Amino acid sequence: MPFLTASGLALHYRIGGRAGKPRIAFTNSLGSDMRIWGAVEQILRDDFEMVFFDQRGHGLSQNVVGPYTLDDLSGDLLALLEALGWERTALCGVSVGGLIAMDAALKDAGRFSHLMLFDTAPRIGNTDLWAARIATVEANGLEAHADSFLARWFPTSFAQTQPEAWQGWKRMLEATPKEGYIATCAALRDADLTASVHRLDLPVMLLAGTDDVSTPPSLVRQATDRIAGSRFVPILGAGHLPMIDAGDEVASEIRRFLGG
């Protein structure tokens, strides 16, 4: 379990795949850690070198005092890549990880070759939504709402067809530090790249599960109107985290987009 100090805090990261192959960096969703990319990694491991990490306040990375900002979160990613010496990589982010990826690419365009944005948007939710989520978790903790939060991650049939996996991902969510979850909600509350994403000047793919209720495909697709030359890819029947419930399709789209 490697760790390094980036942006002044300890980040947990892991490098997978094959050294010397084209590189991909992955960023995660709220309440998750690097394990959400496991199925995709297994499919792509012979053809890409990949870095995964737990965002601040999540997984095994340091749980620093919040609230966080999008600038903090994208700064952590850029500092990690700088510390690793990754000067050129494709970047793939889901949900808040997609916002982090967009912001990082706007800050340091030369570092990234391609941008893959999953189930995300330049603005996710609104101030009232995130204020309510923060108040709920502050009052009751993640455990009291884990099932309802997971119901926004996965298609409606997931809990019935994959009960063991449901319980496993629920444990991951419940293990997320409450402070890190709330601080990241604050970053989402304040983040809005609507007026900036038109400046992205690299190949961009926007992908969405058609059964996503958190960032519906219609919302994700709107970003293609703001990002010149971007393409939209729907994943039929997938939810908010398609790398989990549609890993084969997601890996195929990544490979296709990156030219392999």
C-alpha cells in the first residue's frame, strides 16, 4: 500500500497495469475509493499503465479538516502526478472525480492527452441539495443512509441480482470518514465549471449510464454542447458507477477512445 505526500497530505495510491504502456490516471466518486475501478483495471492491465488513488478524506488517504474546494481536490491530483513523474497521461474521472479531472485539465492542459468524464457535469446538483446532504450526514452519519445513497449509485435491480456486491460496496461507503464525505459535499456545493469547460482543448469523451439517477444522461450530454469536439457515449442499463455494473463495456469504450 504505497503512500506519498502531495499537497501537504498523505495520499494512498497504487500503480497497476504494465510499465511503458500508455498511461491513464483515475479519479473516484464521492464516498468511494480506488477499488471501484477494479474490473476495468483487470481488462486493461496488459495494455495500459494506470494510477489509482484515494482522494483526501476517503479510503486510506489523509482525512484533513474541511471544507474542501474543487481547487484542493484537483491540486491533490496534479501534485500526485508531479510526484510520480507522470508528465503525460489520459485522465478518467467519475462524478466528483469528473469535476476534478475537468479542473485539472483546465489548470495543466499539457499534462493530459485525453479526458474521459463519466456520469458527471460541470455543475452537479445545487446549493440546496448539497446543504441538505451535509445536514443529513452530520446528523445521522453515513450508516443511516447507506442504502438510500447506494440506490443512487446502481440500477434498481442491482441489490436483488448482486446482493453480495451490494453489501460489499455498502461497507466501502460506510467506511468513508464522515468528515471527508461532508467536506467533499461542500466542494460539490461550490463547484461550477459551466463557464470554463469550453476552454478544454483535448479529446474528450463523456460517458453515462442510462439508468443513472444522480447525473442523468441528459445532464451529462449537455456538456458536449460546451466542449468542442467532445463525444457522448451511453452505457445501456448502467447506473452512476458504470465501471462497477458495466465494467466490460466501460473498458471497451476507454480502449476505443484511446485508439487501442
